[in-house]
Amino acid sequence: MRDRGGDQLADAVGSVLATVLADPTTMGLPSVVSTEAVAVTAFDAADTRTVRELTDALVEQLKSAGWAVDDRRRNDAEPSLYAAKPDVGGGAFGVQATAISFNGLVDRR
């Protein structure tokens, strides 16, 4: 069971994913490690964009939603992005064709 901070981070991630993918199926994965750990995966089997196009859309949406994004690895064979939203949390986004995943931690400052 997540705490309020975990719910806030999961909601923030889910909002971004719902904007990037047209009709996503989203799954929050509970952590056995900590209530502050958040994992979310979303996929849309009908999405036909390439990994690069999907990654570009994710970066654009994260930035427009107020996330700070480190996208230096966006052109790797298996792209990953690191992003944080002040007072909410941050973590890593992984992108594959039709799917985006997130693993991160709540900001407890």
C-alpha cells in the first residue's frame, strides 16, 4: 500500500503517460521495499510510433508538465530518461515500442 506521497507521484506519472499514449492500459506495481517506491507501466498496443517518436513525445510532455528531464540517454538502443518533479518525486522512464515504464521515489524534502 502506497502512502499519500506515493499516490501523488503515481498520479503525476499517470497523467503524463495518459497524454503521451492515446489509449493506455496503466498498471501501478506495488513495492515490497517501501511505500515511497513507485512503479508504473503503461502500454497502448495500437500505438504505431517508433521508440524514438515515443521518447520524443514523452520528453516534450514531461517538460510541459513541469518535470526536470535528463535525456542524455534518449538515443541509446534502449532509451531511458531520468526526470524529477519538485516536491513530488522522480525516477527513471524506460521506453519501448507501445510501452513506457517508470520506477522512482517520492520526494520527502
